[in-house]
Amino acid sequence: MEERRRINRVNFEAKSVIVPCDSLKKVYADVLNVSPMGMAAKVLNDTPSLLGKDVIVVAETLIMYADVVREDENTDGTKTIALNARKFTNDVLKYLFEHITEEE
């Protein structure tokens, strides 16, 4: 049976921070659009590749745990990345709440 419903992304322009779970180094990005299943964001071209990594994205009132599934270079010196949402695991939630108020 073919799925008849479709969830489209909607424009959601916001400044954000993307944190790869393996390195925990902040990457600043501009979110372009969002849906319950994922989002697209723009990062600078010199940002190390995030392709295939699991990341945590914080944008305004949104926190998303996701996999980076695509990176496309743009002509303006940026890359557009596509993220697929993942369910939060207990370990990830525990980490977030333990470190949410830590100072750098």
C-alpha cells in the first residue's frame, strides 16, 4: 500500500548551532527549513564534513537529534546540509541535561 500522506518542510530561517556527537565542537549554521522528519541548514564551506555523522541541532526553540545525510556545495562559499531526524536515546538526553549549563 502506498503512503498517501506527505510531510513537507516549511521555511524556518533561524541561527543555529550544530554539535557533532563525536567531537562536540560547535558549528554555527543557518537553518533554512524544517519538518518533523528533518531539516536543511547552511554552513560555511570550510566547515569539516558532517556527512554521515550524528549531530544535535539547537535552533531557537528547537532541539533535534539527527543524521547528516547530504552535503551540497553552493556557489556563495557555503554548503547546504540535509539532516534526517532521529529519536533521542536515553544516553543522549542524559548527556544534554547534564551539560546544558556547562560553561566553556
